[in-house]
Amino acid sequence: MSAYETQGFKLDNSGKRVVVDPVCRIEGHLRVEVNLDSNNVIRNAVSTGTMWRGLEVILKGRDPRDAWAFTERICGVCTGTHALTSVRAVEDALDIQIPENANTIRNLMQLNLYVHDHLVHFYHLHALDWVDVVSALKADPKKTSELAQSISSWPLSSPGYFRDVQNRLKKFVESGQLGPFSNGYWGSPAYKLPPEANLMAVTHYLEALDFQKEIVKVHTIFGGKNPHPNWLVGGVPCAINVNDTGAVGAINMERLNLIKSIIDRSKEFVEQVYIPDLLAIASFYKGWGYGGGLSSKNFMSYGDIPQRANDYTASNLLLPRGAVINGDLSKIHEIDLRNPDEIQEFVNHSWYKYADESKGLHPWDGVTEANYHPEGPNFKGTRTRIEALDESAKYSWIKAPRWKGNAMEVGPLSRMVLGYLQPKQYPIIKDTIDGVLHKLDLPVTALFSTLGRTAARGIEALYCADLQVQQFDKLMANLKAGDTSTANVDKWDPSKWPAEAKGVGFTEAPRGALGHWIKVKDTKIDNYQCVVPTTWNGSPRDAKGQIGAFEASLMNTPLAKADQPLEILRTLHSFDPCLACSTH
Amino acid sequence: MSVTTQDDESAITAAGNSVYVYEAPVRAWHWINALSIVTLAITGWFIASPLPSVSGEASENFLMGYIRFTHFVAGYVFAIGLLVRLYWAFVGNHHARQLFLLPVTDGNWWAGLLQEIRWYAFLEKYPKKYVGHNPLGHLFMYFAITLSGTFLIVTGFALYGEGAQEGHWSHWLFTSWVIPLFGQSQTVHTWHHLVAWGVVCFVIIHVYTAIREDIMSRQTMISAMIDGKRTFRE
Amino acid sequence: MSTETFYEVMRRQGISRRSFLKFCSLTAASLGLAPTMAPQIAHAMETKPRTPVIWLHGLECTCCSESFIRSAHPLAKDVVLSMLSLDYDDTLMAAAGHQAEAIIDEIKKKYKGNYILAVEGNPPLNEDGMFCIHGGRPFVEVLKETAADAKAIISWGACASWGCVQAAKPNPTRATPVHKVITDKPIIKVPGCPPIAEVMTAVVTYMLTFDRIPELDRQGRPKMFYGQRIHDKCYRRPHFDAGQFVEEWDDEAARKGYCLYKMGCKGPTTYNACSTVRWNGGVSFPIQSGHGCIGCSEEGFWDKGGFYNRVTDIKQFGVESNADKVGGTIAGIAGAAVVAHAAVSALTKARGGKEDQNKGGK
Ligand code: HEM
Ligand code: HEM
Ligand code: NFV
Ligand code: SF4
Ligand code: SF4
Ligand code: F3S
Ligand SMILES: [Mg+2]
């Protein structure tokens, strides 16, 4: 195949083809193939979702009240967000209003997810793209301590503390059993941190691993467990009782205090560890400005965190809603999830079958029928031994969603930029971003990059950690006012449902805009379709040859070493790919 | 064991004749069994669909506990009863064996079955006389009591053993293999429940036919289960 | 490659012999063993190298991994750095692509018959296995190859143990639990969706310390955590026995913490440790937070009817129904038939009674 141009990118698959499969440190199964020119610069990128489970098929004919549990199992990393989206879709279809407390509790759980998921992504899925573990062995613990203390007031920062960690690490490495660090790209010239910064980051990798398990306890209290807490159509399952006999069997003062303490500690950790580390690491990679992809061109967010219950309009959402296309940042478009012409999914390059593949399908009329056919003129290998995929044929288990025909990037960066563009409604987002850019001495345009995506996630974690406190206060104020209701059961009984109904629920999942579309017929699910953040970002090409966000972001990136995919991992990881989500 | 069919019966079934069919243990068992099944069905229903909540402290109440306890006691009675009844099939008269054996190789029995079905479909003017069970009743009893009863005992004690825990005989004898056989406990509940309904259906039909035959057929029925004697009339 | 013992690793980390021994007695206690077992644990740890673990992912949602890292005792960090050698795990490992794949080969060779294979998720068998592709080929092949030289296999979660959500009807990919694909190795099932973090790490530490697989029940689950039902140890059980139930979400009974049986709680039919070990460091568990147990550690729990029904749906009959509907309908029909039959009988008898009497007999 020859070269062609799309969305401002020149694709050319003539050079050397490099395959990375599996792409690790992500959720699920992802493969990526790139073509390198003679300077090891990526001139063509092909990303493939390599798993499919068929949840949309499995949901047919089931009780809509059970759907949250099925869809929650789409992903254990962004656990809960699918469940929330699902109960919202069912409530929309059946016209169920939820109590104020239920909305606040759901918000708290959702915000809690952002903080947890972003933190774990930064340290445990992403950091090793920037941090050289082996180099940390060479660090001077004293200087590391000085560095740490210069950027944060986090108390765990003495030279002795860093020395202990370094010793533990040293002996670990010397043992020869490197565990998860085996065969890493240590020593690659692409790593830029000095040993002290590496040691500090590795130390916090371990600290964050210990701490993240505390954050999720908010889910455990309201939903009984994490991962995969429990949800309820019509509200939340946890009853509140702060006064009467039997309070110990419900959300009571002790539980509320526990939540408060977790929220406060999470905020502290984000403020004093995550953000300082992020800034410190970013300051060494400022020059590495690759990976922008679609981020400045086409991006969107559905918005989330409704202040008042049951109002999902843009002005009521604490996370922004809107779309930007063709790089025109001056215009924020409205999104209508019900309009059959706006969101559509195409399968021209996906392993699915439509009766007529020349048209996209709006999710209410969506069809999910598997059709594994990797074969094409440039395909190399066999059906069960793929050597090189053919991007001119079908090549991924991910569908290709489009908004008004455009491939879109979604995620924290999109949200934060949309907030930045609407400073009146989102002053805190604007201020935080300005602060970060100022500290790094970078222009706003620097946001549209791999690093920008990673920074936006941190900024969002900070914003959400703060919102948790706000939402908690709101819950307490409502309780003080005497409202302890948590569920509306008027329409619990299916005999009260209309014969046919359809609804749509949306959230901003940690990785971006998430929507579930449901059709209910005779009290059972007639059709259920999910269009998921990583479906957007990991989208394969469409009929017009437009590439998705992953593919676009890899374009024109030089690799330090052609046989070490470090830069590819870096950029892909900046999206926090979730493949179980993307294909579901 | 053998079960008598019609060959030798014509002489016995002459009008006015009376034969001792159901020995005392069979009769006693019949009524005890009937009582236990009624108890099991009622308590079983309330196990699956409990009564409205009672008020007061949990420690002051034990309603669900008593209902379950009653079910389990009746379950023991039912199970032991069936075992004793099985024993009696060996030592009792040949009518005592009927419940446990279907003479499926006997052409006469099949003919009788057909005749009995026609009788119930109002296609036969005259019912036949039987010293023991008529083939249709025999068939029903075999399926509803011998097979379904055994199934309920096996699944019932398998469920019972879950609560009684490892170490209890019921866990060792039933739970340990029944639950894995069905895959999981919920499935065992469902089947126990479903088959329980089958037994309830039998009881409805059985009681009806017993009374009906007492009136319409040419032999005593209910009193036969009381004094053991089958008396034939014209 | 050094083959350090667990004890050496701990010593290297600056842990004194005294605290090591203390650790051993704590381990004994947390596994519910007599204190006299502590020396045996210590001995085991002093003489054994860190066991390599390969952690593969099939069709799954990664919540088993997410659960694992939530372990509070021992900390996931300590498990990974000191207790075993997590040499391959696509979710956490630094390497990718060829560099990652090379590790599997290396471990297979170097530790033939001595590594543990942990499986999260399951292989799909339809479409030649290509519903889950790993390195360009079917995951099921990678699974079989890696299993071939493993000492034992841990099936994490409902996916690996039973099939879980992707195996729910109609199971479009033919997602198949591990034990149906690997039949010649000891397999420890640790079901749950996901399993409790501390149960996961306890199973691992048990295997490392005692150098044997835990005692399993007939279905392959460790008896120590899956020997009893949620219901057997549920703190709401007194309300169950009393006959005090939540009748509706957020009703007075819900606020008092009554039993969730009528809301469809599957605690009475679910074998797991939630009501005792609880979740996330013992903070709560589903029932404590007001929602019934959905039976997430049981085989095929997705297809046992709705999560909110006590008498659950049966799909065997093609139509949506439950035991009460089926049985009740049949009983109703039987009752109606009896009444109708009795009426017709009475009529027949009244009409032809005399005649019958005369002609009767022969
Ligand atoms: C739960 C209730 C009942 C059950 C499970 C039940 C079960 C049985 C069984 C298993 C037999 C066969 C006995 C044997 O061969 O050992 C039988 C016979 C009989 N039962 Fe019942 N019974 C029930 C209630 C009744 C009632 C209420 C009546 C009277 C109205 C009744 C009348 C009879 C009669 C007359 C026979 C003898 C039938 C014959 O001679 O062929 N039963 N029953
Ligand atoms: C005619 C015989 C029987 C009938 C009609 C009957 C009926 C029932 C019914 C309807 C249920 C509720 C099932 C559900 O959970 O949906 C039940 C549960 C049960 N039955 Fe029976 N049953 C019979 C015999 C037995 C026997 C012989 C035993 C042995 C002890 C037994 C033990 C149990 C147990 C342990 C339960 C579960 C109780 C619980 O979950 O709390 N049943 N039975
Ligand atoms: N993509 C995705 Fe998710 C998220 N965030 C869900 O909607 O990760 Ni598993
Ligand atoms: S068992 Fe459940 S929790 Fe574990 S991976 Fe499967 S779906 Fe996720
Ligand atoms: S809440 Fe569930 S597990 Fe607990 S006692 Fe009630 S039925 Fe049993
Ligand atoms: S739903 Fe699962 S988490 Fe425990 S309480 Fe039930 S087994
Ligand atoms: Mg979809």
C-alpha cells in the first residue's frame, strides 16, 4: 500500500514493520504495529484490540436491573463506572428519579475511582516509561532526600528512608530474580531522569502501591467491596441511619468518619506525592514533545458529577461536557447522545459484521456480531499465527466510533482542556493547569502531547480529590437537613414499566467518555450497546481511512532504538489503554 | 419381589368379597407420610417466600428458625418413614412391594394402565377392580413418592448438610457429592423446589382420585387405608 | 541466577532473625494454625528459593489483579518483592512484546516443573481461540505451553475457575475455565469476582510456606476459605432466623440492617469468606453495605436467575420462569382439572348410575 493523508497525518507503510504484542502495563490485550522510516521515525501506526468477550450479546434478554453487574465486569480497573453508566441508562429508559443522597454517594464513588485509577496508572502502569529502576541504585540517598524535600512537604523523605529503599532494591536486583522488572529497557538513552529522581520515583512507586488500597475503601463502605462494588437501579443499596436503633447496620457516623479520613488522606497523597513527582519527572522530559495525535484536533467529553440529582445537563456537571473538532478551540459543540446522526459505530476495519457496512449505526440500533477475518492483501501469517496485520482489511476487535463522522480523543486531557476553555464554569481547572504550566515554564500547547495527557490525569486527580471533599460535605449537609433517603423504589417492580422503552446513560470514566444505550422490551433487555473510552481512543480506521487517537498519537515519533518500543509504550500508556473496556 | 396382576384376581374380586391388603405398618406409614408431606410443603413454601417481618429484637424471635426446624423434622420423618416403608416391602405382604416396583415388562399391566386412562377420560363405562393399586395410581405413586420422594430426600439432606457443616452425616452422605453434581447450591434449591411442586400436584390428584374411586369404583378405597381391607361391591 | 531462600531475602532486607521468627508465628496465626507450627514455617522459609510465578491473562477484566494489589496482609509489595518472583505479568511488567515473551521461555527452561502458573481470565475456544490473541496467536496455546512445565496452577477468580461473565449464556466466544483445558496439573481454584485480596495472598503464602497446595474441596477450592457459605457466618443471620427481612430498598428494615434474603441475597448458596474475612482490609462486604450477595464465587452465578429474586429463574424451559411459577401453574392446572373432572364424574354418575349398577360386574 502506498502513502495517504488523513487528519493532517501522512501515513506511509513502506518502511520496516515493527510489532509490539503484547503491549504490557495496560489492562487487557493490545497489539501495535508501526512502520519506521530509515531514521526510526514512525510513519504508520496500526493498533489492534486483541480480545472480545461479547457482553453486548450476553446482555440480551436479561433483567435491566441486573445489567449493572454484567457491565461492571467489563472492567475491573475502572471498576464501577460501567455499573454507574448502566443504572443511569436504565433510569433514563424507565424515567426513574433518584434521591439526592444517592446522587452524592454515586459522585463520591466515581470521584474516588478517578483518584485511585489515576494514581495507580501513574505509578504502576506508566512510571517505568520515564523512570529507570536500575539507575536508582546509583542515587545518593542524601541528595534524593534533598530533592524530595525541595518539592514537597511529604514527611517520608529522610536520607535514611531512601537508603533503606535503595538497599532493598539493590539486593532485589542483585538476586538476579528481577520479577516484574525483568527485561525492562533499563539504561536506554530515552531515559532522562538523574539517579536521585529515579530513586525518589521508585520509592513512591512502592509507597503508592501500599496507599492505593486505602483509597478504594470508599467503594467498600458504600458498595461492599472493591473491585466491583454493588449498585442499584433507583439509588444506592446502602441505607443511611445516623440516629436510630440499628444504625450499626447501615451508613452511620462511624462509617462517615472513615470516609472522611480516607478522603482527606487521599487528597494529601495526591497533593504531596503524586503531583510533585509528576512535575519533577515532567521537568526532565519537557523537550520530548511527541504524542499529540488528535488531542488538539478532535476531542470530547460527555461530562459527569452532577451537582443536583437527576439533572444531566452541561451546566450541572462538575466535569465538563462538549466537543471540539478540527482544532477549533474557540468553539465547543454540544453533544446529543440521542441523535442518530451524532454518535455512530463503524466496522469496516473491525472484526464484526453489519448488514450494510457502508453506514455507521447509532448505538440504540447497534449490532454486535463477531466476524473474525484478518485476511487482506498485505496480511502476513495465518489465521492463528499473525505476523503482520493488514490495515486495509479488518484488523481489530475494537469498533470504530465516530462523532459526526470524526474520530475523537477522549480522556482526562480532553476533559481538562474543555474545562480550561470554560474558565467561568471551571475556574479551578483553569487555575490548576495554569499553575502547572507556569511551574514547568511551558505554553498551553504543550498540553497536546504524551506528557500533556499524563499531566492532565494528575491535574484531574487533584481536582477530583478536592471534589470528594466537597461532595462529602454536601452529603453531610443533606443529612443534617434530615434527608436520609437513598433509593426510589416506585418503579422497582417490572410490572410498572412500559412495554417498550429506551434510554442512554453516560459517565466520564477515568479514561474518557462512556455511554451505554439500552432498549427495554417486555421488561427485558432488547438491545444493549456500550461505546467506551478506549473504543474511541483505540479505534481502528474507518471507511474514509481516518485513524483513531492511539494511531494518530504514535505518528512521527522517533524511536531511540528500533528494537526497544519504549517511546511507543510511553505514548500508548499516556492514554491508559483498557482493552477489556474497548471491546467488551 | 413380585407384584400380582390380574390373573389370580377375578376370584378374589367377586362382589362382597373382602381382602386384607394394607397391613398396619403400611397404613400407619401412609398417614404419617401424608402428614409429613403436608408439613414439608407448607414450611417449604415459607422457607422460599418468608412471612412478613416480625417486629422486636432479633434475639427475641425465631420464626424463620422454627419454620425451618419444622421442615427439617418433617424431612427426617419423611425420610425415615420411606426407609421403614422400604423395609416393609421386604417383609410385608406382596402389596407392600407395589410402591417400589413398576411391572413394566408385564403386558397386562400396560393394558390395565390404558384401560384406567380410558376410565378417567370417560371412555370406559366400567372401572376395573384391583386388589392392590390400579396401574395408573401405581404409576403416579411410583413417580411422585418413590422417585420424587427420594430426590427430595437426597437434595433436602444435601441442603441440610450445608448448614450442618462438614462432619455431619448428611454432609458426608449427600452434600459432598450432590452440590458438585449440580454445580452449585442455588441449582439444588431450584430443583428441590420444583420437584416439591410435583409432589404437591400428586397429592391433589391422589386425594381426589381416592375419594372419587371410593364413590365410583366398585371397591373400598379410603377405608382400605384405614382398616386395611379392600371390599368389593357390584 | 541465584536461588535465594525466602529467609535470605528477608535478611537481606534488613529483617532480623527475631523479627523473622515473629513473622513466622504471625503467619501461622493468620493461617489459623497452632503456634507450634511456627518453627516449621521458619524452616521452610530458610531452605526454599523464591518461587517464580508466571501470571497470564486471558479473557478477563483484570479485577483479580486489582484485588490482589489491595492485599493488606501481607502487602502486595512484600509479596512481589520478597515472597515470590513475579517474573511475568503483563499488567505490571516493565517489558513488552518480544522482550516480555522471552521471559516465559526463560522461566520455562530454567525452572521446569518448579514455577507456579497463575491464570486470570480464561481461554475462548471459538474462532480457533482468536477471541483472545496473545503475541499473534491464540491465548489458549500460550496457556497450554506455559502450563506444561508448571508445578501447579492457580485459577484466579470466577473467570479462570468457572468461566464468569463471558461464559454466561450464550457464551459467544466459548470461554472455557482453565481446568477444562488443562487436565494434567494440580489446579487451585480461588473463585470470586474478584476473590478477596487477602484470600489470594493467603493461598499464595500457604503454598510457599508449606510447599504444598492447600487442602481442596471436591470442586477444587481451598477448604480453608471456601468451606462455608456466606450465610453460615453472616452477621445478619439472627435477623434471618428471627424472620426479620428487608422488604424494600431503603425501608425501615434496611436501615436497621435486617436480613437481605427477600432482596435476593445469595448468601445461603454461596461459598466464600466475605462474611468473615470481609473486604479491603476488613472494612465491609456486600451484605454489610446493604446489597445482597450475588453469589459471585459460585459456578455460573450469572445464569441462576435475577440477582434480586429469592426463588430464582429457570431458563431450562425456554421461557422465563421460576419454580413457583412452573409448579404453581401445574398445581393450578391439576386443581382445576380435578374440579372439572369431579363435576363431569358427578354428572356421569347421576345420569347413568342405575344402568351402571345393573350392567356392572361383567
Ligand atoms: C400428602 C398426602 C398423601 C400422600 C403423600 C399419600 C401417599 C400415598 C401412597 C404413597 C400410597 C400408596 C401406599 C402404598 O402402596 O404403600 C397411598 C395410598 C392411598 N392413599 Fe394416600 N396419600 C396422601 C393422602 C391421602 C388422603 C388424604 C387420602 C384419603 C382421602 C388417601 C387415600 C389413599 C388411599 C385410599 C390409598 C390406597 C389406594 C389404593 O388402594 O390403591 N391418601 N397414598
Ligand atoms: C415432600 C417433601 C419436601 C417438600 C415439599 C419440600 C419443600 C421445600 C421447599 C419448597 C423448599 C424451598 C426451596 C427454595 O429455597 O426455593 C425447601 C427447602 C429445603 N428443604 Fe425441603 N422439601 C421436602 C423434603 C425435604 C427433606 C426430606 C429435607 C431433608 C431434611 C428437606 C430439607 C430442606 C432444606 C434444608 C431446605 C433449605 C432450607 C433453607 O434454605 O433454609 N426438604 N423444601
Ligand atoms: N476505556 C475504559 Fe474503562 C475506563 N476508564 C471504561 O469505561 O477502563 Ni477499564
Ligand atoms: S473473575 Fe470477575 S473479577 Fe476476576 S477477572 Fe473475571 S470478571 Fe474480573
Ligand atoms: S443477609 Fe443473606 S447471608 Fe446474611 S443472613 Fe440474610 S440471607 Fe443469609
Ligand atoms: S457477591 Fe461475592 S463478594 Fe462475597 S458476599 Fe457474595 S461472594
Ligand atoms: Mg460496544
